[in-house]
Amino acid sequence: MEKEQRKVGHVLFVGASQKSHVLHMQGLAEEIAKRGHKVTFAALDSDFDSVTSIHSTASVEFLSAGEPENDAAYYGYTHDIVDLFKIGRAHV
């Protein structure tokens, strides 16, 4: 029997505006890259060092997501989902 060929994919990780999100996905991105998949990690410019500091032979490409227009406190992460929709509609 012939050895089954694995399909190599391209996986995109998108980090939110909090460094903790980037740090939690870092290990998963590294593992997927080690398995031969192309991995791109989109995060804030200020998270560049966190994304590129993965200590591995696995290659994870950084994609700039810029920087937020406002400080994180502006977005009030303590809002519930209904409040977030109201905020979103106010900025349309």
C-alpha cells in the first residue's frame, strides 16, 4: 500500500487586542507549524515580539493587524454582548 499523503494547509491565527490572547494561541500555532502547515499569525504591531519569539524550528509568519484607534479602556471589556452591539451600531 502506498503511504497516505497528507494535505498541507495554511492556518491563520488572529490575536485580539489583548496580549493574553496571543500568548494562549502561541503554542498551538507552533505545533501546527511543526506538523508542516504554513502558519500566519495576525496580531497588533505591539505583539510582534510575542509572536516571533516562539522558540522552535517551526516557522510562524507575522501579519500586522495595526494598532487600535483607541486605548483598550475605551472599549470597556466589561460590557455584555448586548452592550457591545449597541456600541457597534453607534459607530456605523
